[in-house]
Amino acid sequence: MRDFFLTDEDRAFRAEIRDFLERELAPHAAAIERDEDWEAVRRVVRALGTAGYMKLMFRDLYEGALSKPGLTHATMLSEEAAYLNYAFETTIATALSCAYPLHAHARPEIRERYLTPILEGSAIGSVCMTEPNVGSDSASMETRIRFDKPAREWVIDGFKRYISNATKSDIYIVWGITDPDVVPQKGMSAVAVPADSAGLSFPRTYDFMGRRGCVVGEVAFDAVRVPEANLLGQENAGFRIMLGAFNFERAILGGSGLGVARSAFDIAREHAQHRVVFGQKLGQKQLIWDMVAEMSWRIDAAELLTYRAAKMYDAGMDGKELMREAAQAKLVSTETAVFCADRTVQILGGDGVTRQFGRAEQIYRDARALPIVGGSSEMAKYLIAAREMPAIKPNL
């Protein structure tokens, strides 16, 4: 049994969401990859919203059959979507990462204006953290946010890159420094910026080797003004809001990695059981069954770590008490995705690197981003080591 941590209700939900995505996403997956068909992406997002699946993280808003919806089920959604098309999964995971701080920290009128459309599937969201000189080291942020007291507006100047859903989002959650005279962790704030704001621009989008169909690019802020109410939480409390989102994001990425890994594994396993070489099934060869066995145990380990973290979160754990477990989930699942994608291509041989013979080469290209996005594998290892050795501070 692969789903050791799941209840019967969880398993029933997995079957439900898998059937839904087979109907709504699977018919469009090839067009999203081949043509980068954004309209297909939007159609499936709308379908998810209409069905209520974008509300899984928010028990006060969820209206479905689950008795206790939560991160466990949002992670399942990401896993099953990534199994079919990781680019699409990136789009909805980013929208949920935008919805999370809006739900937790936005004022009621801002929640109604921007959160509700995301959860209904009629809007898309982005989170803007990464900058040219800022990746994992988010405390070095250079974007500035100042308060214009007479106008009662926040003014944002800065530049962000590697922003998923750039040019396509309706709302952007932007982090920047509001008090440059203190350490960044105590002088950072987050604001909600609607897409039609004057001074907001998109210098370029990126052409990635994988995740085709997910729009990723740059977002620039030139004296962008938003109302005072668009501040999330309190002024200078943005770093805590950011940290609160990380555990959520890492568990979701655990699901992403699992979906990609499972998709690759299923292709390899099927091929190994049917391909005949030297008069025998390929899977009878010791070197091949070694690959298949290792993919299998890695997937099981990744699943156990991912759903342990999700279940802990749903039980009320967060912050530092979940940091190690969420980092382990993200690290193992995303590295497993890369391993399985690589071994699948090797098992398929020439068919593995040729588009005409299936999705193995697409999965190989898609998977490579996973140990980088949402915090690199090296950063995850740092977080794990920091918890295991509390008497010292590991040197980044």
C-alpha cells in the first residue's frame, strides 16, 4: 500500500480528483505542452474552481464532501495534476500560493476582491519574491515599498523575476523592504497588487526547456501605487508571512514531485514488461530490475515524507516545528522526480529522447526544475541540518 498515511476518505478523494482531471485536464495536456495553449490552462482552472477544488486549503470556505479538507487534499490535487502535466500544476500551485497569504492576512474587503475570484477559478494569482540578486537568500531583497501618508497609498519600486503566471495573473502578492534601517527580516512587508496597476510592466517572459505552457517571466514595479488596505498583515511583518507560506509550498511541491515521478515510473515499468531484447523481456535483465526497484522505493519514501508533512500541517503544526519535515518532503520528492525521469529515459533508450515515442522526454525536461523551484535542494538540506544541530548555525 503506497498511501500509508491516508484515510479511506482521503483515498476516495484521490479517486475523485483523479477522475476529474482525467476528464478535464488529460484531453488538453498535449496541447498545453505542444502549443503552450494558455486558453486550455484557463479552461481547466475554471473547471477546478467551479467544482470547488481550489478551496481545499480553506476549511471556512470549502463546501464539498470532505469532512476535514486541508493541505493533504491540496497536495493530492497537485500530485494528480503533475502526473498529467507539470506545467499546468505549476499554474494552479502558484495560484494557491497567492491565495494562501490573502486568506490568512488580507483585510476582509481585499479577500473578497482578490481571493474569491482565485478560488472560483475566474482569476489567476502570482507571488513575487525572487529578484536578480535574491533567490533563497530572501532577506537580501532590494524591492522597496514606502507609504505615502497624504495619499494613503503604498508605493512599490523594484524588479522581480522567475515569476510564475507573469503577464497572466490578475493579482500579484509582492514582497519588499518597508524599513531599510533595520535587518530585512524586521523591515519587510507584503502587498497585493492588481494587474491593472499603473507602473506595472512585464519586461520579458522566459523560454524554459521544460514546463511548457506555464508562463514564467519578469515583473517590474515603477512607482506602482496601491491603496493602504492592500497591505497584508502588519507593516514590517512580511518576512513572517513569507515563512508561513514556505511549509505550505514545500508540501505542495512534494506532491508535484510525486506526480512527475509516478508518471515517469509508469512509463518505465510498462516498457520493461513488454519490450523484448535478446529473446527476453527487458525487465528480466538485472540492470533494469535494479532501476525499477530503486524508482519504486524512492517513490514510496517520497510519498511517506510528503503526506507526513501534509498531515502534520493539517493537525495544526506549522512554522519551525514543521520546517524539517516540509523540507524533507520537498527535497526527497523533487530529487526522486529527477531520478525517475532520468532512469525512464535510460530504460527506453532512443524512444526516451524522441517526442514521437511518448512523454518520457517531456517528463525529463519538466522534472529538472523541481529541485530548484520553491527553494533549492541545497537550501532544503540546510533547513534540515539546522534543526538537527540546534547548538550551531550551519554555514550557508
